[in-house]
Amino acid sequence: MAGRIRDADIQLVRERVDIAEVIGERVTLRNAGGGNLKGLCPFHDERSPSFNVTPARGVYHCFGCGVGGDAITFLTELDGLTFVEAIERLAARAGLKLTYEDIDGRVRRGPSGQPGLKQRLLEAHTAAALFYTGQLVEPEAQIARRFLADRGFDRDAAATFGCGYAPDAWDALTKHLRAKGFTAEELTGAGLAKPSRTGNLIDRFRRRLVWPIRDSSGSTIGFGARKLFEDDQGPKYLNTPETPLYKKSQVLYGIDLARREIAKTGRVVIVEGYTDVMACHLAGVPVAVATCGTAFGAEHIRILRRFLFDSESANGRIVFTFDGDEAGQRAALKAFDEEQRFVSQTYIAVTPDGQDPCELRQHRGDAAVRELIERHTPLVQFALDREIAKHDLDTAEGRLHATRAIAPLLARVKDRGLVDEYIGDYAGRLGKEKAELRRAVAGAGADRPAEQVPAPRRSRDADSTQLRAQREVLKLALQAPQVAGPYFDVVDATPYSDPNYRAVREAVEAAGGAAKAAAGANWIAAVSGACTEIAAQALVNELAVEELRLDREPDAVYVRTLLARIQRPVVEAEVDDLKRRLQRINPSTDKDEYMSLFGKLMGLEQHARSLRDQAANAVE
Ligand SMILES: [Zn+2]
């Protein structure tokens, strides 16, 4: 059994470790005044930062999801380390030597005072990376060196990226690490070795060029290995399997080198391979990263967002590079379904002649790589252009088919402002009136949930005032449920014109309604838990901490005024509708129907009037 770490040592680790530095490796932190730092919370999905770090007290706290603690808690929560592993990792970075004790307080010496498993796996990886780079200079590694040189990577580049060579032997690394005291379990646990058919432990990577895969703090957590020999039966690329350290859905190759630039520029470039990451960095695009053996997914986005720090103004840009239109088109269409929240921040760059960034740099130099990235196109525009290119816009028939082809794409975009912009841009090119294209989009979206049908036209200003009021009402329901609840609960989701707002409104109801709730973390968690979509969930956390637009405690008048403001357009539209229906009825032949509608209209008009009066309250 492993000994326990002496209390005095734990104390010392707490004192010595700079929490801002530890967290700063995973989350971009900005000065928030008063000695506090702020960033996007790594524990929940959010758009505006509510994650606070107070270096002076060595603590962090998220106002969005309520997590908090010190540097040790941070590592246990985020990296899934045990308490002991977290302390070991922090001690190692602070250069502190830990003393382990028996339960009865006797100091242990020697290997029995083992550090935790994850720490050992990290140490094994560090030793393995050193071993591989050492092998790269051996005569046998000539083919690996040539592979690098052929692609324009010199010795410095290889050193920066830690390139190495796995030798042509069954157990060269295994023997090397066993001699350093690593156990068979540790080597298999780290994915560095595996049992052979005869039961002996053999190296996972052999006769291959290897790249160390590091996490954002620069620790090596796995390897990617490329085939070099024709007679190698394995796949072109071989990666570390899933281990306690290596989760491929979260791994981004190059993040350790790119994270500072990503934070600084608010931009990240996604490429497809190790050599592409190298090529981009060397060509002056130091924000490139690649996924390893898996498609770019939601987990990767979650990790990148912490560095992108895209605030509500949404200026963070994710640029995907593709070698070829076809691949780009397919990926772009897929992104429509998966990354709705990031549609407006997603860009596509397609390399000419189907070359990847590495080949592009080889053939046309660094500037060509930089140009490629500069020429990025918004995802939506890219997808629409590709569709339109399939049709002949010189003929009326071609324009009609093109309109039909892009309408369903636009119908899938949830961000209405964006849809409106594109309708404006493309109507002209297709020789259509904006209203016509808008109708086509609405028609294409008719088989989808109603939220995707564009709202009736209203001026932008009226729209934003409306949305602001809707947002404020939701904040009240989350932050002051006792005050807002009784009024909030009786107004259904209809007036909420933004689909995410509507989703939050519905989640409040699903969580039992605001009237019965008590303000606090439990209420927020309940609403968040009732959300069916991640976007809505993130919005709940955001709204729960966003300041109210008034500088006093909210009261019933404030709540009712805002609710009146958001209901007014709905009721007025109903009044208009009824009036139109009445005009079509002949009162002398359909007297009953006329009277019934007329009575309804009277009631509605009265309701609209009272809403108008209430909405006119000066409360802000
Ligand atoms: Zn949080």
C-alpha cells in the first residue's frame, strides 16, 4: 500500500503553487480587477466568463455552475486525478520533494512510497519521449530523418516538436523503461507496451517515426507513430490507445505550442495531421492543432473555447482546413448539424490542388500556407457557394434549382440574424426578391421544428429591444424566482422569439416552475438539468450570473412590465389576425360567427391595451 503524503508537505505544495499558472495552462485568464482573474469555465459550457480565480487566496470559483476550490481540487476535478496524484503533479512542477509516511507516521523510504498511477504514467511518457528522440540520431533512423527532411523539416523543427524514432526491435523501449523501474502494468497502462502472443511484453510502436502528443500544460500523454517501411503491415498512423491519460476525443496535437497564440489572437486553425501542424507553425501560423485519429468533435470545441475566450461578441474564429472541395463540403455540411452554436464562428479554408498544408509549404513555401489560412470563408457561405456552383445561374431554371438547393441549408441555421444576412446577400445573386427567398427558406424549414422558421419581419431595433426584454425576464426567473415566479409561470413560451430563450422558458416549467423555487445553485441546477439541449443549458448558466438591467432589487412591477413588453407583440398580432378574419366574414349571413369573433376581438383588444399601459411603465 502506498504511504500517505506528510501534511506539512501538502501545506507546502499549497503555498508554493501559483494557482493562476496551473489554471492558466488550461483556461485563458484575463484580468478582472480587484486582483481577480476571469475566464471561460472549463467545467460547464458558457459564452461569457463566470469562472473566477483569486491568486492571492489560491482559489477559484465559478458563478455559473458553482464549482470551486484550490489548485489541488482543480486538478482532481478537471483531469480526474486523485488527491495524491494532484499533489504529486503540483509538487513536481514546484520542484518539491514529497515525503511519504505510514499510517502511524513513520517515514517511508524507497519504492514503497509510490506516487499515484497517473503520475507514473506521465513519468513513463516523459522517459519514452526522451528515448525516442535519442533514437532519431542512430544510423537505423536514417529513413525517419529523410522523411522529415523531404517535407522540409530540419533538425530544429524535429527538436521543437519532439520527433523521435521507434527502433526496429520487439522490446527496445520496454527494456529501457523496465530498467528505469517502471512495472509491466505501468507500461501497458500507459499504452507504451502490450503483451505479445507468447505473453512477453513488447513495444507498441516499432520502426516508426513518432511524435509526442502533449496536453496543454506540455506533459506528454501519448504518441502518434507513422509507418516508414513498405513491409510494415500496420496502418499508416498508429496512436496511443485510450488510457487514463489519453482520451482521443479530447486530444489536440499541438495545443501546448498553440495555446498562447490562440488566446492572443482569438483564432485557431484545425488541420488534419502531425506534419500539417508542424508546417503551419513553421510557416507562421502558430495557432494550428490537429485531432489524433478521430474527427473533430464537441469535446475538442469545449477545450478550445477555454483558450479562444470568445466573449458574447463572438469574435473567436475556428478555421478548418481541407485538402479538396469535396472533403470540405462534406465536413461543412456535417458541421451544420453538430456545431450550430459555432456556425457563425466557423470558417473553411480549402487548399488548392488537393494539397495538405504540409505539401503546400513544401511546394510553394511558407507564404502559401499563410495565404491559405487568410483566405478562409465563413462556413455558411462556403456551403451555399458549393451548392450554387452546381447550377447555371444564367437560366431561370438554374436559378430556381439553386434557390431550392440552398433553402434547406439556410433553414438549418438557427441564428436568425445570420440567416437574414445571407438571404440579403444571396437573393440578388439568384435574381430573387428577399421576401421570395425568405419564403423558400421558411418552406424548407416547415418540416422542421417551428423555431427554425424565420419570424415575421420586424425592424432590427424592435427585435433587439424584444430580445433584451425576453432575456431579462428569463434572468429574473432564474435569479429572483420568488419575485418573478408567480407572473412568469403564467405566461407560456409563445412570446419568446429566440429558440434558445424558448428552450430556457420550457426548462423552467419542466423544473417545476419558478414560483415554487428558492433562489440559488439548486434552482439553477434544476433548470439546467431540465434543458434538452446543451446550448440552452449553457444559456441558463449564463443568465443565472448576468447582471440585471436595473440597479435595485427587482420587484413585481419590474417583472410585470417586462412580461407585458414581451407579450405585447404576440397579442397585437392576434388582434390584427382577428380583424382580418372579421373583414372576410359577411355579418348578415354569418352572424353567429361574426359576433363570436367580434367578442373575442374586444377581449383581446382590451388585453392589448392593458399590456400597452403596463409595458409603458418606466422601470429601467
Ligand atoms: Zn462553471
